[in-house]
Amino acid sequence: MANAATGVDDPPEPAPPPGGAQADDNQDVPYHWLDTTRNVAYNALWKSAKYVDRWFGSTQADAVYQKVYGSISPALLYTGYDGVRTQVRFNMNFPFPEANNRLHAFIGRFDPNEFITERDEPSGAIARTYGPPTEDQTLLGIGYRQPDKQGSRFEAGAGMRLAFPMDPYVKGSYVFERGKSESGLFSIRETLFWQNSEGAGETTRLDLERVIQTSWLARYTISGTRSQRSEGLRGYTSILLLHGMTDRRAIAFEVGADGQTEAAVQMHDYGFKTAYRQGILRRWLVMEVRASVDWPRDFIYQRRSASLGVGIGFEMLIGTEEFLARPITF
């Protein structure tokens, strides 16, 4: 329940060994093709991680590599401003314990403006349905992360787009945290990056969060980015409320805005969104429905008007069954 309330990405539970199964309240539901799809993806992932780590002379047991985790998330989204969109996002993380227990490889389909430069608001596994449509890219890379702790820590990463041109990037982040979510947590994140298509730049992000009555989490975020390609300071701000409930259910609310100081339209968008999540059929499968209303404006000659949005998405968890309140459609 604590994870559902906070929506924090704690380390996932170990996955079951190949050929084994964990207890599942819904395993009598006759959708066995779901189990087959998940098992094939999971086995391919952990065996790939083991194969690569063997290059470094690893003799680790299979159970170490079976900690691979991630998710696959298809969605159908609609807004009055952008129309209908269908898309699939995924994110897979691979441990390399022989190389370095703080090092991991990943492959996923993301919005690079969120993942690399961090200039756009994170949208989870499925893109948000207010604001401009994002152009997702499949990225392959390596990440380094020090353990979470009070005070400061360092993170870094490098990778490239799996398409031509490849658009390589490198980034490093200094993170400072003080306090606890239960009584109030303050964090600041300073990221320096270089991307071939974006040039050099930096992003500063500040977060304040607190758990309220054990099942609610409130978070305020403000972020700004400058780069060689940006028109002045590009930033966003948001207030997020998460509520974790029993029976693998959660609801989220957010109000936010984004803009750019030297753009022709400085206030690009502002609006409200809400999402409801619930586990279905299996403990590792989550359905999410969402609604939004926002007032976008891309060009100075446009008239700003309300744009209603709806969406539905599914998240298949791989290597874990941990339910989180954080929405995938934000």
C-alpha cells in the first residue's frame, strides 16, 4: 500500500524463475496467450542480459539476471486539438552485476524531450494527452545510478536512437534530496547534457512532495531548460495528487502549464488531467483510463480554446508484479 500511495519507483520484486510461477489470484482467467506473451518477452530479456555480462567474465547464477524488469504499454488517445493517436511505449532495464552493480543497460521507446534533455514533463509509459503530440523514439543506452540516500548522489547515462541518423547523447545529473515523503521531501536535480540534434544544455528541476493521511501523495514540480537549440528558457510546472486504494487501484489528478520565454507564444499550454488505474486479469496487467482538458496554442495567429481529451491504455509489467499509483498516461 505504501508504494501505491507514493508512486515511487522502488526496486521491483524478483521475477519467478523460468518454468515457475508465483501465486496469482486471477490465474484461472482463460487468457493464456497473455501469459505466453509475457513469458517469452521475459525469458528473452534476462538471457540477453546474461549473454552480454558474460563478455566481462561473469559467472553469476541465472537468478541474478532474472531481475530484469520493465513494461510494455499500448494506448489509444484522443484530443480535440490533435485527433486520434495510437502508440506503444516500452521500457526494459538489464542488470550487469559483473561490470558494475550500479550500471544497467536499457532499451525503450520514449519521448527524447523527456528522457534526455528533461525539458518536457515526464509522461510515464504513455504520452500525456494535453500539449503537442510527441515524437517517440526507440533508444538504446547505458545508465549509472548511485543508491538513493539523504543528501547528494550522481547519475549519468549515454545512448543513441535506433534509427538513422542515430542522434547520440550523453548526460549527467546531480541530485540533492532532504527529508522524507511522510513529513516533506525536497529535491533538486541539475542535469547537463549533450545531444547531437539539441546541442549542449542544462535542465534544473525542483520537487516538493508529501504523503497525506498515508494514501495520498502531493507533489509540486517546477523545471527549466536551456540549450543551444532552445528559444530562451523552456519550462513547465505542475501539481500532482496520487491516491492509492485497495485491490490494486489508484487515481491521479494533475494541473500544469508549459511555455518558452523567447517563443512567439510564450505560454504554450495549460490544463488539467485525471487518470484511474486498476489491475485486471493478472497481477501484472494494469488498465488505465484518463480524461483531460487543456488550452493549447502553438502559433500567434491561433485562438486559444478548450481541447477535451480521453484515452485508454494497458501496462504489462515484466519481471515484477509491483503495482504503482503513478499513471502511465501522464
